[in-house]
Amino acid sequence: MNFDPRFSGRKFASVGTRPIRPDGIDKVTGRARYGADFNMAGQLVGRVLRSPHAHARIVKIDISKAEKLAGVKAVITAADLPDLTDGDAAMYDVLDNCMARTKALYDGHAVAAVAAIDARTARQALKLIEIEYELLPHVTDVDEAAKHTAPLINDAIFTEGLEEKPVKPSNVTKRSQFGHGDVHQGFGQADFIVERSFKTEQTHQGYIEPHACVANFSSDGTADLWVCTQGHFVYRQHCAQLLGMEASKLRVTSSEIGGGFGGKTHV
């Protein structure tokens, strides 16, 4: 490897050193409080019911039995989260992802949630929620999903980046093309042209702590949210918009996070 001679023999103040991490002692001694470690006196515990189907229309949800269970304080579905996005497609996607509104779009999509006096009661309540699904065809391969014959997941998506605006919705959200120079000229000058296709599985960040939050709502309309996030201002703006609150009335505090790498910037 060739090094820039301007930096040879130069001593850096930070690069190549091992600075003391201000959060290191708390983390290695177990004193650090991550999102799931934060508790408040008298708090309720929330649990989420998720779809077992990859693609299904929600025909009916009956929460009456869960609401009657002793210790249950609230049960919500998408009906309790009105659409306040005012035509903002990106925010509607966030809203629909937080709680399935008409369809479960993937295995694990949240369809209902319970708040109870403890985790055991909340889990019992989830089992009492009755949901009728209409199973829809699905694909689990990205190439199959991109075909015109694939079952349509979201009829509000029209492929962006095409020369002509499409008239039919698609599973392909956007087409992006990157490049520079004259490709045909380059091919003409090349000794060899190699063409390959590569495919890999979906990946996600490898943080050691799951998503978690604790929220407190006061009678004066103000609220606090402690959450394991890399972007508390993004959380505040999105949550306030989805709940119809003024952003100034919602205070978001980022707790310790066991890594994030971009995976904890979303609601």
C-alpha cells in the first residue's frame, strides 16, 4: 500500500490512539441503563400482537374479551390511530407500519397492542384478541416481487425514476441509475467484458439491544418519551405528527443504546 509522503512520520493526536470512552465504565460494569432497563413507578406494560401471515387483509378484529381481562387498561388497533398525515405518503407508510390499517404487509406486522399492569397480563390479553384474516398471495423473493405478475402489496406505489410516469401501481418503488463516462466507448476499448449477477440476503444492523421505549403523558397535554434512538429530534417530529401533538409538547430523551449504525433512526 502506498502512503501519502506528506503524512509519513507524522504523529496524530487522535488517529491511531486509544482514547478513553466516556461511556465505557458504565457499560462494562452493568450500570448503563438501556431503553429496556428504564422503568417508572406505576407504569403499564405494552405488548404487541403481530400478524402470522406474510400478506393478509384484516377483515375483523374483536378486542372485547381482551378489554374485559382484569389488569388490562387499554387495547388499541389502527382504528385508534386516525390518519393525520395530510397526504404525506412517507408519513402514511410510517403510520401503516406502526399498526396495520387494512392489510398485514409482512409476517410480524403489528395489528393490535395491549397496555396492562404487568407483562403476564398483557400477554394473556393478546391471546384473547380475535382476528379474521383474508389470506392474500405473497412472494418472498425480490426478483419475483418485481415482476408484473406478482401480487400487488401497496396500490399507492408508482415506480419513480422512469422516463414516462407509470399509470399502474407496482411493487417497485424507484428505479435509480448511476454511472459516468461513455460506456459504449469503454466497452469498445476493453480487452475483456465480464458480466455477472450477484444476489445476497437482506441484512440488518447488529446492535445488541432491541428497540424499547417508556412514555409518560401528562394531564396538561405534554408528554415525555425515553427511547433507544440515534435521532431524538426525528422521533419527536414523527411521533408528534402521527399523534396530532405539537412538537414543543413532546420531549424525547435518548437512552443508552447497544449500538445503532443507522438502524435506530426510525419510528
